[in-house]
Amino acid sequence: MTPTVRPLTPEALDARRDALADLLLDAVADGASVGFLAGTGRREAAAWWDGLRLSLAAGTRLLWTAEDAAGRVLGTVSLVREEKPNGRHRAEVAKLLVHRDARGAGLGRRLLRHAEDAARRGGTTLLLLDTQTGSPAEHLYRTSGWTAFGTVPGHAAAPDGTLADTTYYYKRLDPAEG
């Protein structure tokens, strides 16, 4: 069965916080450079999700989950809107995570498309994101029409603490497509 993608309100975030923490910890355990190091505990992961509550309530961050029929969170993606007046045409795609058990079935691509479509509907014409250079995510972004525009050597530590390069991507959106 195809997972259901649904937006999260601050209240829904509260209800799914533990499942989201598990998803984040799964990504870290698999070596994804998503801002956390190996040994990150569930409490720290849950607290990170709690920290998104205010931006969700303010509407500066949109957040979706992909859930199976049993309600298990299999993936997530965020769209972070720029608040500065000169940048309201752009947004950042952040924390696109897919549980290891759900990979290879197009869920990451589906979540990415969901964020892109929401951005387009909201009048966003430019999206940005970054990912660890050489990661499997790069294939997804490149084959989804994203353009790499720079790499910063040793930008972020991988979960094992090793400094890794980060590649930045952009995608122009045509509002008429939404």
C-alpha cells in the first residue's frame, strides 16, 4: 500500500514526535549527515522536532509525513519559507528523510515533489537545499531537475564525526505549473 503524505500541524507534531525522533535516529544510524552525530539519543532527537513547533505555528515552516496504513512514519520533508522581505520568493527544502525500510520505492521522490508543489502553490519561484556530497540523495536531486551550484569542503560532520563536503542545489519553479 502506498504511504499517505499528510501535513503536520503543531498538534500533530506533538502526537508524532516519538515516531519522528525514531525516523531521525534511523537516518543518523545509516550515516546520513542531517545535523546529528552517532550516539544522539531519542530525547535529543525528540527535542529537535519540538523546536519546530513555533515555526510550524507561524507558517514559516511546512512539514509533511509519509505514513503507512498502520500510522508508522516512513518519511518526512520540510519547506522553510524565507521571512526576509527581499527573499520571500524563495524557500528551502529541509530534512527529507526516508526510513531505511521504505527506501527504493520512490517515497523520497514523492515527498520532494510534494514540497515542490506546495512551494509553487505558495508563489515560491526558487528552492534551495543542501546535501552531503556523494550521498545517495544527490542522485534524487539531480534526476528531479535540481542544479548543483557549489560544494563546500569539510562543511559538516558526518555522524561518525568525519568532516564531509556539502553540495548546494537550487531549482527554479514555474508557478503556472502548480
